[in-house]
Amino acid sequence: MQGMKLTFWGAAQTVTGSMHHLTVQDHQYLLDCGTYHGRRQEARERNSHLPFPAADIHAVILSHAHIDHSGNLPTLTKNGFTGPIYTSPATADLCEPMLLDSAFIQEKDAEFINKRSWRRKKLLGNEPGDREITPIYTVADAEQVLPRFQRVPLHSPVNVGPGATYQSVDAGHMLGSTSVLLHLEEAGRRASLVFSGDVGRPGLPVIPDPEPCPQGDYLILESTYGNRLHQDMGAVEDKLAAAINRVCNRGGRIIVPAFAVGRTQQLVFVLHQLINQQKIPSIPMFVDSPLALKATEVFRGNAESLDRETNALSRHGVDPFGFKRLRYVESVEESKALNGLRGPMVIISASGMCEAGRILHHLKNNIEDPRNMVIITGFQAENTLGRKLVEQHREVPIFGVPTRLRAEVVKLNELSGHADQRGLIQWMKPAAAGLKKVFLVHGELPAQHALATAIREQLNLTVEIPARGQSFELL
């Protein structure tokens, strides 16, 4: 017997790539299996090579559908995983279009880069080399994941294997997001482990508020905004309206990189409200993401899982994710046609950290014009293009080509679906008395150190900040 052991392989002292490895009664489980985002070569290496034999994993418990939590499931399955993936019904619904879209984007980006490399070598008179970029996984690989999903309603205990029972509560981060409680037993010893997933913020549009932290012995807690305090939503709406009006007055475009699932739907909802309140002009708005359209259909089909205001609109026949000035763009031809339009407009496109997809083309075509604006609405991981835009580098690489950044960049972190330091401590406080130890994940080190200090001072708890590959016994 190995004993109950927890090993941190992803989102350890960094934000992305959530993946935590649990061993109980010689059975192995994964909490999340997400893709890591960062320097291209490092990310490719880490996402391509799992740090354990995939066939040894008995089951996966998935907190929610965002790609940095779910996106490496195809790699796991491709390498021999044949077990179930337990998650909420809405998360399973969202993962189908998200994983297929992730694979499709990887295939197309590899094709685009290989074609450009071939043309460049021909132009320079060199023979095109045999070494080509290949996608980490393909659409066919992603399709193999879908039958593995086991839909588990919130608050419903399920035995996931020897010595392990799981149930979940609403994390309030996005549609279907959960915090997980595991009851574990081995050789007469019992322990309970809570995994926060990503904890949402009370009062955000569209998504319900997070439920309190379940009672447990150990807590794996996200720390994305562990060193920050958010502004209230009213101030954010005013800031967004002022930014849009500023660009409209100079005749520019507004490019918004946004996660296709969650952030896009919230932005559409808020923009609709601002137009109705006549705080911004009724300019054309485009959601240029086939995934966002598919995800929005999942939101519409899961109205009972949304907050009361959004649910009430749906019940009264009002579409909270569509209005007359908004158009969802599906085809590549329609996407390219946006470049030929004139006058102020808003283009919302994925991915949220500007690492893949159509947003790269929109940034390439627009950031060299000082009339334009890029609005960043969420956390940007270190070394991503999104982080370089937030830091306002004079030049940024897009498809490997240095591109001058002349457009205005505006940050709206308050639209983030992550709780801030105060919110995280309030969320965990109901369970604090019974906790033996807190493990901080999903954050950069400055945020983690700040949150660890606050937890120690305010709740008098033991806090660990695990490094990648570090293991702990659950006693």
C-alpha cells in the first residue's frame, strides 16, 4: 500500500495546466487535466508529455470546462486512459464543443505555420525542411474523450473507485463550474479533500454566486487573484462604457480577446445593458468565434443553471445573449470580411489569452493603428501574448512576426470570474475550523505568497505552496 498521496503536476506555482494526482488504495485519480499556457516550446513540451502513465489513471474528476482545466484530456486518452471522467452535466455539455474546437485550432494553426515556413524557405531559396509542426492532438483524439464523461448533478455523492467518494457544489465561476469534495479511506484511515476548482465572484452577471466551501480536512485552493482586490461591477461598467465611447469618438475598432465560454456571454450581456441604458452608442458588435456560438447554445439550453436575472429573461422569451446590433460570425470568410468594414465596432474573439484562434488575426490586423483599442477582460498568464499586451510591449510576436503595438490597451480585470483575496478568504471561512492544511495552486508566486500570508494571519491555518511534482501524504 502506498497510502493516500497527493502530487501536484499542473497549476503549481503558475496559473494554467490544472492537474492534481491523487493515490488512494493503489488507485490513481486526476483532479482536472488542463493545458499549460506559456512560452510556446515549453507549453508544447509539457502538454505533449504526461508525467505519469496515462493508463494507470483510474478516473478523472473535472472541476469545469475551461481549457486550462480540461484541455489535455485528449492527450490523456490518446496515451491510454480508458476510465470515466466525472463532472457536472453542464461541464460535460460544454467540453464537447470546447475540446473539438481546441483540437481543430491546433490542426489549423499547425497548417498555417507550416505553410508560412515553407513559403519563407522557398522565398529565401532554401529547400523546405522535413521538420513540421504537428498538433498535440487532433479532432479524432478529442472525439475519443467524449464517451468517457459521466454526468453527475451537484450535491450527488458518487463512488468513483476504491476508497473514494465524490460530490460537488457550484463554484460560481462559469456555467457548470464546481468545487469538489472527496471522502477518502484506506487501511482504516479516513480523510476528506476539497478542491476549489476556480472560485467565482458574487454579483457577476449570468452565473450564480459560489456556494460556500465544503467541510474537509485538506483544501486545494486556487489563488489567481490572491494579491488583488476587485472593484465593484458598477465601476467596471462605467469604465467599459468610457473606453468604448473614447474609441467611437476617434473612429477606431475595439478588439476584445475573451474566453469563448463564460467571459463572452457575460460581455454580451453587459454590452446589451449598456446599449439599453444609452451609455454607449449602438455600434455593430461581432462575436467571431464558432466555439462561442456553440457554447452560447449550451448556455441557452442550461438556463436553470444561470443566475436568477438571466434565467428570468429566458423564461420571458428574451434572449440574454443576442440583440439586434450583435452578430455571431461562423465562417472563416465572414471573419476575414470584418477587415473590410469601416467605422467603430466591437469584435469579441477567442482565445482569452491570445494564444490561438481568430483573435490572433484580428490583433495582427488592428494593433498597429492608434485609433483602435484592445480590451483585456481576464487574467493573462506569464509569457502569453495577452500578458505582453497588458504589459504594453512596444512590439509583440504574432505568428512569429514582430508587430508594433500602437493601439490603446485597457485592462478590465474586474470582469474576471475569479474571486479576489477577500473573496477567497470569505469563501473558505465556513470550513476553516476543520482544515488541517491548505494547498495553494493556480496562481503566480507573488499572488500565492500574499494569499498564504492573509490565510495564516486571518484564519491561523497551515498553508503550502506546492512546486511541480511535489507530493504530500494525507494523514
